Amino acid sequence: MLALLPIRASTSIRTSFVRSLSTTSFLLAEPAPSNAGSNGATKVPISLIASLRKIHPVPLAQAREALERSNLDLNSAIDYLQSAAGSSANAENKAAKVSGRSTNEGVIAISLLGGKRVGMIHLGCETDFVARNEVFLKTARGVAETTAFLDVPGSEEDGQHDHQHRKDSATVVAANNAMAVVTENAKPRDPILEFPTDSLLSAPLIFLPQSDPSSSSSSSTPIPTTDPQTIRQTLLSSLSQTGENLKLLRAVSFAAPFPSAPTVRFVPGAYAHGGPSDKEGKVGGIIVLSVTSMDKEKPIASMIHGPGGDALEKDLGDFARTIARQVVGFPTKAVQKGDSAVEDEEVLYEQPFMMFNGDDRKVKEVLEAWGKEKGVVVKVVGMRRWAVGDELAPAEGNKEASV
């Protein structure tokens, strides 16, 4: 599990998560009641529960029940779990039976953490009825939060490559955007990375506290759990309750470089439409801004950490969200002309910025004017817009993952 944690583990949110995982064994090791209770139930040693769950991963209560029913015999408990109604084995069988069904409905779920990290996932299901079901939506939120919290995983060597990809991407973007020196031939790599869905299935589901909807940032400290589950286990549980085929179709994430460079700031923005909140819906979009100072003698780091820096950082977060709303509200396929063969209405910079006070100026004009007012240069360096009805192409580099 810990192998999936980000290489860059010096931030407070990541440190607290590692601590929460390290204390899980203590949480699990709470002493059982000193007596078996008035019903004469068998007292189950926690060490035996742990041994069973290593062989056959199931929720804590289910492992205890199996051992109670099998009179503390480990092999009998495994047999019980494999044959018991509602067991993981039955969930696996149900998943296999429905695996061939199409998943044309679903939800786009987004998680924005502390104004520094963002994840977006597409979780598919069979019907719109289930797509609006709270069990399904809660599952999607958890997967999105996990995607935002974790870096793209891999082996140690691959992890270094992924980490270097982030560093290289950030370095190129910073070099090209610092002091507004961007040319046609100096285009940075996309800082938004594809998150392999098969890797996500084996990642631990991370529960995060609900943030104040009026705040542009959120608390990013994971909630410790005494019974951690992988995303795959969570999807199987959701499948058992909904009775429909579920597929994790695609996932992406962005993490601002840490430590940040003094000359450039990266700010993610996110928005979803057509669902119960702006974090999940039928359409979702994320963007990444690069922000540099217009004053060569006063880099952006000095502005953020100086007088009025908190207000500037909040304004940048709000502005990034507004741009993400623009991306979602229009059929946006590219940031600038030349990125691909698309119509002007599909190019973000050429669209009228309707989400910014109903402004009829082009997005690129508003970016320039807003930046001048704040003393900064603002550019969109990354963008994704997904809809539930999108036709998924293998070229996206992220194959769907069934449970």
C-alpha cells in the first residue's frame, strides 16, 4: 500500500496520511471486550482476525463473524467467507456476470485539494438511475479524492521517471512562462498526467473531510479508518449494492511542484456540471494556470508571501475555478489556436468569457486584463474537459478498468 504513496512526501498532508496509516495497527489492536457478552458469543483474538484478513481480505466485522461462526478455526473461517451470502467471493461472481454490460452512464467526479492538487475521474455505470444513487456518487468522490492525493504510481525506477516527468514539465512551463516569454516553439509538456486506472484499483481508498463550500481551499488531512479498503474492494461493494456493472474508465491528476519555484506559481481549477454539486456531474473540467510576476524585481513568491498575498492567492483560486466553468460550459477542445484542428468556439482563448461576469471579451483578453490589474501574467498551461457521453479512444493512454 505504501508503495503507492507519492515520492514527494515532505508536505504536511502526505506526512499526516503516512502517520494515519502507521497508526492503523494500533487502531485495529484495540482490546476486545473482557467477556463474550450475555449471548455467549466466542471471543475472537485480534491477532487471529489479522491473520484471516491477510489471507482473505474482508472488512473487520466480516472477518470477526466468520471466526465466531467457525469456532476460531482459520481454515473453516476461510471456507465460510468463500461460501457466505454477500461475501467478497459472491461480489466477485456478480462482477464477473455483469462485466460484459455497457457502462454508457456514470459520473465525472473531481477533487481539488488545498489549491495545489487536483484529480478527475470518470466512473461508468449502466443506468442514469444508479448514476444518481448516493452509494455510487460516494464511491466516485472517494476515487477522485484518492486520485488527487496520490501521485502517479509505479516501481521505484518508474516512480522516479514519473516524478522527473512532473519536475521536467514544471521546469519547462516555468521557463516558458516566466516574465511572459512564451513562443510558438517553446511549448511546455502538459502538466496534467494520466493516472493508470489499473493502479488506482489497488490503491487504498482515501477518505477526506468535507470542506466548506464557500472556501476556495480545503483541508487535506485524511480521515484515519480502522478498516482500510482498496478502491477495487470499494467498487465491488458498490456493485453488490447497485447490482450494475461499474468501470473506472479514466483518471487524471495534477500536483503543483514542491517546493515551488520562486518565479512561477501553478494554480489548478476545477468544476463539474449536471450533478448534485460542482464536484460531480455529467460534464467536468480541470485547468492549470501558470502565474508569474510582471515585476522582474519582485517574483511571484514574494507577492504570495508578502502583504496582500493571501488575498491574491484566493483570487487566483477563484479565477481558476471560473476558467474551469468556462471550459465546462463550452465544447472546449484546445487552449489556443494551433493546438489542434478545431473551430474557434472550441478554442478556450478565442471564446467569449461568458462565465466571467457575462463578459463578451475573449478569454485571452480577459486573462491579460485581469493579470495586469493584479500585477501578474496568467496563462492556461493545462486543460481537460470530459463528458459522460464521450467516445473514449485508446489513444488517450488510459484503458478502462473493470472490478
